[in-house]
Amino acid sequence: MTTLFIPPVPPVQSKEAQPVSGPIGLVKALASFTRNPLESVTEDLLTKPVVEQKMFGATHLFVNDPAMIRHICKTNLDNYPLGYWRELMFKRMMPNGIISLNGDRWKSARKLMNPVFSPRALEGFATLMKYTCDRHVERLVEQEGQTVAMSTVFQELALDILLDSLIASEDMLDRAQLVKDSDDLAQAAGHLDVADALRMPDWVPRFRLRKQQALTARIAGAVRQVIDRRRAEGSEGGAEKHDFLSLLMATEDEREARFSDEEIVDNLLTIIGAGHETTARSLGWTAYLLSQTPDIMARLEEEIDAAPLDELPPHKWLSALPFAEAVIKESLRLFPPAPELSRTALEDDHIGDLTIKAGTEVHVTSWLIHRNRNLWENPDAFDPDRFLGERGKSIDRYQFLPFSTGPRVCIGGAFAMTEMVIALATLVRRVRLSYQAPDLPIPVVRITVRPSNDLPMKVALREEPRAPSLSEDIDLESVAA
């Protein structure tokens, strides 16, 4: 029997979660949250369906039961808008973006943005994804024998895919700077500030907020330049583009735009920031897990080599590679890119015998649910087979939440899964990566779940490398159309 690989994580505290009280308790709790929120995970959070905590002057309810999650995230969604900390964090970065909105504003924005992520649109985007992946893998091939920081490689890849798909052929953005600024912004915004934890007035200084605001302003300024040039091209009779930006800039008629300029900027920031960061982290964790499991790696290579990928359009690769999809899903389960889906109860609510008081912070935390001892067999182990066959069919839709769930499920979830399968298949066809650091990475939460190092990996060519199908003269705009 194959021994399953269990990736290291911060140790689970054996004691039950305790109320945070008194100056010393507050300092310890804030220090732990600032260092890494995963250090605060206790055994009861991984075993009980509901855990209540008193923390920072508020009641926090951690819900790990699929039926209760369904009620909160779907059945009675309107009673559970974004939680205090999550809303505060995103509103500071993109106040008019879809991720920051609630109620009717969110519903309207979601309806307008749905077409760009439709199955039909995804067909064109998949071709762009493969083209971009071919380019990046070719760079890796040129670094044969070298050790590279795969975290950075995947960040650059994911950003290029998004920009090629969503802002077609745009050359105004400094992509390397955008990667760095996005990473720095996640670091700054991902730390819990004392003043925010205690819900102090706005005039109380937030020590990290100035850096966060400066980074947000710089990224937003670069995006505004793209919008301004796109408007100028339109007024001068430039060629029509078919991409995400064009959708946001489209008008209902000649008099009224669908989105204001502020909304356009914030939604682009949302997709660029949230979209590329989550996908890049997931690809990084997947490559790391495969580097530690040669039997699973060999099985994945066998499936990818046998599949007729050269004859299939890229949007059909997902259905042709079930084990690759299972590998990615298992990576998403162990290291969910967005591990915290917090809500705030507007009114008193009842779920069976459970009463949720108005004002309660309700946490649907995928990190906890994905590792729940009562929901998963060997929950801490890397086991892609759990997503195949009868085992896969038995997984409740509300116990696997990598892209959230219910009406507020991530609008780009299908885009991300297609992107990750194409990227993984393109990579595995050409190279094999081996992890080089003396210590295995530990997951750290900074909005997303990121590794504690940059995933240094040595690049080796496959024994029978396939020639890349890179097309240098691909028309990005016509494909996106």
C-alpha cells in the first residue's frame, strides 16, 4: 500500500478554543494572527460542527457542517453579508469591486459580469491560456538544470494569462512591477491591525494602511492609464477589442455606461489581484505536492502523455484529464486559495437547534472544513483519488469550497480550473520539477494561503520532451473574440 504524503502545517493546538480576554490574551492573539492565523487552529475547530468563540469584543461562530453552510451561503444568503474584517479589507482596496459589494449592488454587478465568464467565452480564453503557458514553459526549458523560484514563475504566468485574456494585447502595463505590487499588497492587507481588531474609530492610526493605500493607488493608476488609452482608441476609430475591459466599458445605449470609471477600475483590480494571486498559489502548491509524491507524478505524466491533447481544443483538456483535475482539486482542498469566507448575521437566525444572534461573525472557513476529521478520510494527506469514482461522488458540494459556494461562488471558478489544468498539463509534458530547499514550506495566510518560501525547484527535461506547440503569430484579440 502506498504511503500517503502529509505536508507539514502549523501544529494544531490540542486544547479547545478559549475566549480572548485581558491585555495579555489580546497581545498573544494579535501576535498569533499577525504571524499566521493558522497557528490558532485548535482540535475542536477540526472536529465539531459549530464552535463559538469570544474574540476582540465580538462573538465568532465557526461553522463546519455542510447543511448549515448551505443555509448560510445559499438558503438565507441575504441575512449574511460580508463579514466585518473581510468587508473592511476589500473595501479599502477596491470599494466598488464585485468582491466588496452586498445586496442589490452585488446582484447587479454580478449579472453584468457573468457573460465574460460564460462557457462560450471560456473556449476562446482557453486557447489564450495555452499560448501563454507554452511561452512560460519554454522559458523553463531554457533553464534546464537551474533552480528557480516557482512561486514567482507561477505568479508571472497567472498574471499574463489574466492580462492576455481580460485586457487583450495590452502593452502599457509593467507586468513585472504589477506582480511585485500585488504580492506586496497581499502582504500588507493580510495582516490584522490592532485598531481594526478592536474596531476603533477611523482616526486611530492603522500602521500598515499607508503602505496598502500607496500600493493600491499605484496599481489603480496603471489600470486607469489603460482605460484612458482604450477610450482614446475608440474615439479615434481604433479596432474594437473583445475582452473583459471592453465588457466593463460597454454601454446600455449611447447615453449611459454600465459601470462608472471607479467601478471599472475596482473590478479590474479585483480580477487581476484576486484572480492571479489565488491561481498562482494553487499551481505552486500543486507543483510542490507532486515533487514529494513520485508515484502520483508518474501517474499524472502517464495520463497527460496518453491524452490526445494536440488534437483537442484546450477548453476540452479538463474533460480529457480526470486525474490532473483530481490532483488540482486535492491541492485546492489541502491549501484552499481563499481560506476564509466570513459573514455577519444581520438578524437573529435559527438552523435546527442552533440560534445565531444578530451581529455574530459567522466564519465558513474552507481550511477547517477541508481538513475536518468527520468529513474526510485521512484529511491531512495528499490523496487525489478521493476526487475520483464513487469516493468523488460522495463529496458533499458544501464540504469542498475552494471557490466559495452558493450565489456568491467565485465568478471565475471555471476560468481558474481550466487555466490550472492547461498550465499543469503544458508543464508536465516538457519538464519535471524537484524541490530543493532543506525544509518543506509551511502554509501562511496573507489573504491567500502562501508557502513560507518561494518554492525553489530544479528544472529537468522529460526523457522524451515533446516539441512545444507555440504559435508566435497568434492573434490574441481575434481569439478572445
